[in-house]
Amino acid sequence: MTFLLLALGAAGSATATAQTAAGGPAAAVASPDFDVSTVKTNNTGSGSIRISVHDDMLRADNVVVKMLLEQGFDIRQDQILGLPHWAEVNHYDITAKVVDMTPEQRKGLNKAERMAMMQKLLVERFGVKTHVETRILPRLDLVIAKDGMKLEEFKAPPPVEGGADKPELEKFDPKRGGSMTGSNNELTGTGVEMAPLINFLSNQTHMPVADKTGLKGKYSFHLKWQREDEGAQSGLHDDSLPTIYSAITEQLGLKLESAKGPVQVLVVDHIDLPEEN
């Protein structure tokens, strides 16, 4: 599955805060709309799913509505409640185009504005109305393992000497966030706070994860684990590697514990089957 829309990365929590007459929080964010859109049923049975944005065009191939909600509200699918069965199994091809914007305006759109555009599209084509609740649900708590954490505390490099006279030298920006990069079954973090790691673990375990470590700094780490979702036939599954649960304890000195606690969920109050065009 390939998701390119919004450059959201790992979704961790709903950004909506209240229901509006427009059907969701989109009206609270000033943003352009998709001026024209088409929705068609996809009955190919293909396993290929794609959501992408290129220039002024949104294209979603073979998607279910739940995936669009995930992208539009920056929330994992297991935190979306109240959907009818068809919204989780019916597949659609969707295209949407922005007409009344210059290329410079499109490039200047931020994450919140792009999310609002997706939310408005869901309102217009599917009649979506939502609200956010906090419910007590099963979750995972991330704690420090009994042998102590193994994360490396990140220390900012000193300023580059003569930087004013040497613009070719890269200067450290203390306001710049850390980075996490990964491929297949490896993840490397450099100078990251706990929040991005929490979001990563939520997506890997398909569970809400709460940070109970008490760690407030920035850390660097390298994590390698066994990808279980794809199965042996994918070529990505390596039995010699630990599961994600064992890997974070062995390699990071952290532990995921079963718990119950407040979890933010997106409740779908209304949704219509789309009219195709």
C-alpha cells in the first residue's frame, strides 16, 4: 500500500476538536476546496491501493472510505468508530482537482489546510458528519524496562566556527526537529522526542500507545525488528529478528505494557453512499 497524500507520516491522533454544521472541523481552517471531483466504484478486486497528490490533483485508487478518513483526520483506522460496513469494504476510485489556485498557492499549503481539503471532500461526496470523543479503551503504555533505557541522549553539535564567512558549511539549527528514517524492518532516529516514536509504535502494533516513560529529552536510536504483517511470502519477514515488542526492550530499553485508558476516537455520525460520476 502506498500513501503519499499530505505527507502525514504516521498518524497518531485526531486533529479535529468538534463537530460543525459542515460535517466536521474543516470549517475551522481557512483553505481552498477541490473544485471538481469524481467518484467511481472499483470492483477489480485488486490488492493495489494508492492515495497520491501530484501538483493540483488528488488521486485515490481502489480505496475504502475509512482510508480517506484516516488521511483527512490524521487518525489511525482503529480509532474511527460508527462506520457502516460498506464504508470499510466498498472500494472506490476518486479524483479531485484544484482549479482556482496558482502553483505558488498550492505549494504553500500546510498540513492542516490539506487535511481540511480532504475533510471537505468527504462532506461533499459522502455527506460525512463527525465528532471527537475520549473513551476508556484498551491501549499500550510505553514504560522504561527494568534494566533501564538504552536510548542515546542527543547532544546538539557546537556552532560551526566562522559560519558567517563560510556559508557552505551547514549550521546546526536548535529549532529544527529530529528525524526518523527507515526502510523495511529498520528505523533510525536522530535527536527525536518521544512523540514520533509513540506514533511509530502505534502504527506497528495497531493499538493506541501512551507515553509513560517520563523521558522529556531528545534521543537517538537504531531499531531492527521482525515484520509480521506481510507474512513469509512477502520476502520482508525475517524469523531471525525479534518482534517489535521484544526489539524495543532489547534494543531501546523500553517496554510496551497492556493497559486501559483514555483514547481519542473519531465518531462518524452520518455518512451516505456516494453518487457516482
